[in-house]
Amino acid sequence: MSGRVESSAIKDYIEVSKPRIVIVLVITAVTSMLAATRFDGTPNTAWDISGWKLLFLIISGSLSSMGASAINQFYDKNIDNLMGRTAKRPIPSGRLRANNVLIYGLALCVISVVLAWFTLNPMATFMIGLGIFFYVVIYTLLLKRRTVWNIVIGGFAGSAAAMAGWATTTNSIDVLGFLVGWIVFMWTPPHFWCLAIKQREEYSKAKVPMLPVIYGNQVTAKYIFINSLILIPYSLSLYFFGLGVLYLGVAAVSGSLMTLYHYKLLKNPTPELAWKAYKVTAPYLVIIFVAIALDSLWYFRF
């Protein structure tokens, strides 16, 4: 019996850690780390990284994301039970005590920063810490319940993960490293606004001022489409800052497909179509960052 209880508790702590988000952020960090090998002190040799640094980046990045997500769920405990999508989470359902989740989250955040300090480098550690700060303080505490631009500004938390990976290789954040990380910032709003259209009524019930709650689905779809029109040329422009042809091709195709769905959403901003657009937008980030990593391995420019 006790074994079942412990197993259930472990699953609940994994759930408050938001493992899907952890996986995406770790992928952006690792692929950025690999991509940066084309722009470090040995540009002619790709993927020449330390296995230990790769391991500690994965561990530190995972712990920071898990900890920040747990703190986010602790703070949102009084609104999660108002939305069907979140009511069954461990805290609102009563499976975990809120204070225990807070302690768990804080502990993971501290461990992640300390581990990064001793195993990576100061800049990578700073970016990991900055990611935690943006997600917990800027997004969760200050913006989420106050402004429709919450996810726009808060999106930098994801950029920090990519920049941490880049800094792990180069010990710094150069222009290209910053621009690569900024892709996450550009991608986050249209991705989550699609979800917000789908969950508009629930966000309204919880009094979270997401864009469709305040301005409606049509205006939100317009912003989603405009954001995509900005994201495509932005992503392609990274070729002129040093990325190669493989990345350029993948960015053009994946960005065009995403924009096509956002155009359909603009013409018919229904929750059903928003959900389809959300599912199309979701893998875009992983595809782009995997392309960035492979581009450094099979590097070619016109």
C-alpha cells in the first residue's frame, strides 16, 4: 500500500514539474549548445563538446524548469480549480499540499543554479537563473493576472534556456547566440494565444486577462497572424548572421506552414481551428532548433 502511495506522489510531483515544457526547453538548450560549436574557438570542428558539460546542462536546465513550473502551480492554485483544463492538477485536486510543492520548487531552482555555477560557466548560470526569474517573478507573479501582454514579455523565460545552451559552449552571449534565443521569444505569443482562444471561457472565468478574453478571438487571430509574418523574415535573417543553408530551408518551410494555419485562423477564429493551429505551432520550435544543431554539423553557405 505504501509503495502505491509513494509511486502516486512521485507521479504528482512530476506533473507539477510540467515535463512537456521541460523537454522542449532542454531540447532548445542542448541544440543551441551544439550549434554554438560552429562559432566558438574551433569553428571548423562541429559538436566538439564535453560530455560532462552536456550532461550538467541537461540536469541544470531540467531542474530549473521543473522548479519554476512547480512554483508557478503553487501560485496559481487559487485559479487552477476554476478551469477544467487545470482543476485536476495535483494541488487543486488535493493530491499534494501547496506548501510542499512550493518547497519542492524552490529547492530545485536553487540546486539548478548552484549546480550550473560549479559545472558550467558564469554566463550559462546567469541565463539559467534569469530564466527562473522571468518565469516565476516577471510572468507568474507580476504579469499573468494583470496584462494581456503577459505571455509576450514572459516568453523571454524560454529564450534564456537557449541562451544558456549557447553560453555553455562559448562562455558568452554573442549577437548570433542572442538572436537564436530570441526565436523562442518570437514564437511564444502566437503559440499560447492559440491555446487562449481555445480556452477563452475558462481564462475569463478565472479572470486571467489573456488577449482573447479582453479583445476577442478576431483581434487575437489578427495578432497571431501578424506575429507569424514577423517571425518568418526574422528566422530567415539569421542566415545573414552566420547560420547555414540547411537551417534556412527548414525555417522557410516550417514557418510557411505555421503561417498558413494562422491565416486560416484569421479567416475563421473558432476554438476548434485555434486548437489545430496550436498543434501545428507546437512542434515548430523543436523543428527549428534541431535544424540549427544539424546545420552546424552539415554546415554550408552560398
